[in-house]
Amino acid sequence: MLNEPAALIQPRNQGEARRIAREHYPFACCVVCGLQIETCLTIAHLNHEAGNNDPDNLAYLCWTHHWMFDADFYPIEAIKLMRQRWQETKGIPRRVPMIGAGIRAAQTRKRSASARKAWETRRGSAIG
């Protein structure tokens, strides 16, 4: 047992990992929260082997979410899906925010006669 060769462990090269991540994932943000501050991002090795710089094994994570990933709060497949989504959208949301939706809904809402009268009474007492 002592004479067996040790398993080959690739040395850690964080600079190489960052270069590969930048080449394959040009939109740099935390894949969980979307933080885009370059100095706050780390490169996570998804299989926890620091020497494995395969692009599929790398993901940008902020310090907090890197810690949470290392503590097994996020499964690897979820990180990969989020990484893919951020690269596709480049941080642009899918839908337009519903600014003013409540006002438009209130304007189109059908009210009964008694509800309309109550609303007019409340509005009149608020103005006067």
C-alpha cells in the first residue's frame, strides 16, 4: 500500500481558471445573484478539484454564494443552469417590469353600484 503511486493531482492555477472562465463565459456575474463587480467574483470549481479547469467545471460566484455552494446549499446542476441563463440573457430580464400595473388594474376594475358609491364617499371625505 505504501509503495503505490499517489493519484495524480493537478496543481491549482487560479489565473488559468479565471482566463478560461472569461473565454467561455464572457458575461461575468455571480450565477446565483447576478452581482457584476469583478473584484467580488470568485471562480468556483464545481467538482471541488482546484486543478480541473475544464470550462464545464467553472462558474463565477460571489464570495457569499461560493461559500454556500461549498457548503452544498446549491446542487451542481442548478449552478450550471443558472450559468447558462446568465450567459444567454446577459443580465437583461425576460419581461418588462409591470410599472403602473396596479393603477391600470384599478381603472379597469368593474365595481358594483354600492361599491362605487362607497368609493365616491371615501374619496369625497378625503378631498374635503
